[in-house]
Amino acid sequence: MDLLTAFIILTVLVAVFGSAKGKGKKRSRANTKRRNTRAPAKRIADREPKPDPYSMLYEHWKRVEAKEVAVPPWYHDPITEHQLNRLKEDGTKLPGRPLSKGQASDLIGLGEEVDPGQFEILKFFKVTGLPLKHGSLAAIEIDRLLSDPEKASKWINRPATPLQKEYYRYFNIPVPKGLTASEAEEKMGSDDLTDDQSDEWFAYSELIEELQDKDFREDYDLKKPSLPIIRQAIKQHLDQGTKLDALSADDLVDTILSIKPDLEKA
């Protein structure tokens, strides 16, 4: 091999391997760049404050102090001894400053469950998160929602529920066209029922609510039965001599499945 040929081969090898080495470094820099753009974002996300009931409550107090939220006059009274003892017994985290009577009530409410009436309003407005878990946060959110005239009108004029309409059917009362939930509530509260009628409706409505409750149905792998199916199942037991107040939702599961087997989850 002459000197010129050897020089040409050497030049080609240097060009090929040098290029490959350069490409490798470029990929390494690109990978490093990608890692550096991801890591800070993850660190920032880890530092982001997570929603907690106390921070939500403190934000509400700021709005109260700024008079952005209306509260009753007693809210600003000093905390009572009974409230202070209750907070200590509950092990509630207290801010490092004096509390008002209303603020103490809010803190106590953090440990209380959301009642069914509050839950119904929050569910209607598709509220999620902490207001569904803490009584005082539920009350604050509901006050905020219903202070909006448009939302208040939507709530007042919401359609009657299937169970409310079932009340009309149960007592052979024609269901008015366009019946609202508020109108049904007023009707159900003003009707002069006998004690027996009140007891019957209570037992009947309890059966319906339990059979349509998700947690109850999960215990039996039962899909949600319709009102006509529940009505039919109850009638079968009553025809056999069972008293309505002696009937439980558990008693009705097998009867419902015998009427409509496909309500059992596969």
C-alpha cells in the first residue's frame, strides 16, 4: 500500500468515526436538556399546595373580614368557653390568634358530616371535593352558590324528584304538569296525613331510597332497580301478608331479581 492510499483510508476513518462520536454527544446533550426541563416542573408540582379544609376555611375568613361575604352579627362575637373546650376535645388545629364565635363554629363544623339536605344541593350544582366531606365547608359553599340569584332560581325551580312524584302516586294524587321539587316539598309538608299514613309513607320511601343507594346495591351486586320494579316487589310481599313496616330492603333483593334477573351484575 503506497503512502497516498494509506493517507486517504486514514482520512475516511477519522471522518466516519468522528461524525458518529459527534452525533452521540448531540444525543447526550438533547437527553440532558429534556431531563432538565422535566425535573424542575416535577419539583414545582411537588411544592404546589394541596387543597385542605383549613386553607379553604382561612380563605373564607379573609372574605368575611373584607366584607365580601355576609354573616350574622353573632359571628363576630368572642368564642365561647363551650366552643373552646369542644375544639380542644376534638384535637382541632387552632390558628395562633383569637377566634370569633363564628370562626369557632366553622372549625367545629370541619369535623361534622355533610347532611343529606346539603349533599342534595351540592350534588345538584355538581360540586366536588372537600365541601362534600366537611359540614362547615358545605354550608359555606351552599351560601356562595345560593347568593347568586340565577343559581338560587335554578335550585328553587328544579324538577321534582322521582321519589317526590312517587308520593303523589302513593296517595292517588294527580301529579301537576311541570311540578317542581319546591312545590312537592311544600305539598308533602302541608298534607294532613294520619299517623298510619305517615308511618306507611316513611317505611315505603325508606325501602326505595335504600334499594337505590349505591353502597347498599354493591353488597348484592345489584344494578339500580326502577320504581315500577320496586313497587312490584313490595306488592308481592304485601300480598303474601307481610306488613310494610316489617319489610326490609334485604328482603326485596331476591324478589327484584326474580322479576328482572338482568339487574344482577355479571
